[in-house]
Amino acid sequence: MQKVQVQTNAQRSAQTRRALLVAARSLFIEKGFASTSTPELVERAGLTRGALYHHFRDKSEVLQAVLEEEARQVAEEIENAAPANASPVDALREGSVAYLKAMAVPGRTRLLLIEGPAALGTVKMEAIDEGHAAASLREGLEDAMPGHDVSALTNLLSASFDRAALDIDGGGDKDTIQAAMLFLIDRVVTPNGSRHEGSQ
């Protein structure tokens, strides 16, 4: 006799939440946050409004959850980019490339850099970024520039990376923009702004 697996309440709850986030992500990309209604969201997810409000207080909270998931995935790509034996500078370069690659996932740049700031404001978006990509960038700069206060530099470079992602998303040449960002990293963290011998 075949054994029937019974879902737990926690598993059903997790599946419902995931369905809401998947539906919300697609709608926020297609229509934008402001033009997406909660009835549309639950219809896309195949759920009820009661299910939505069981998991989220309002539409803004849904967006925040979507953005946190996107930001977490970007940070994971950055953290996994460099081999364990990479030098601090090479790790920073690999992380830079990984950021731009991760942000090229369809819809991600719009969500994190356009819809998020417009709907949630800069304070909440900075908090989300601080827990993910910005933290990785700060750690990379600290490793590559020991003894330096990199707080302001982290903010400035983070803005540069975001602009690069927006330019690529807008149709700019990926290789040219990536090369420019790596040039900027090299100028910032290596002596005389030049790569050490033997680096690519």
C-alpha cells in the first residue's frame, strides 16, 4: 500500500507565502507596484485575500518581502563568486562581476532600484541593502584596504554599482560597463591604481 504524505500546517503556510511572493514578483515587474492591486495579486496566486492578509499586513509588506528575497540572492551570488584562496583584491573584483551578473536577472534591477525606492523610500531600501550586497561590499573593501575607514567609500561605490546595473538594464553594453566598474575598483584599492602583475 502506497504511503500518503500529509503536509503539515507549516508546510502549507510556507507554500502559500511562496505563491504570494511569486505572484507579486511577476506583477510588480509587469505592471509596477503602484498599478498592482491586491485582488490581482491573490488571483494570480490562486488564493484568497484572507490568505494574503494572514501572511502580510498590506501590499507594501509583500513588496518588502520580495525585495529582501531578491537582495538575499544577490548577496549569495557575491559571496560565492571568489575562490577561497583569492586575494582580497581579486575577491572584490569577482564580487563586482557577480553583482552585475546577479542584477541582470530579468526584473531584478527594476524591483530593487526602481520600484523598491519609489514605494518604500530610501531608508527602508538602505536597510535592506545594508543587510545584503552593501555588507558584502564593505567587507570586501575592509579586507582589501586594512586600516582604512571604508564607510563613505562603500556608499559611493554602491551607488556606482547600482548605476551600472541600471545602465545595463537599459540596454548599455555589459562588457564595457563591467570593465569600467573593474577599472574603478582597481583605482580605488590597488597601489597607483594598477593591477598587480599576473592578474587578468
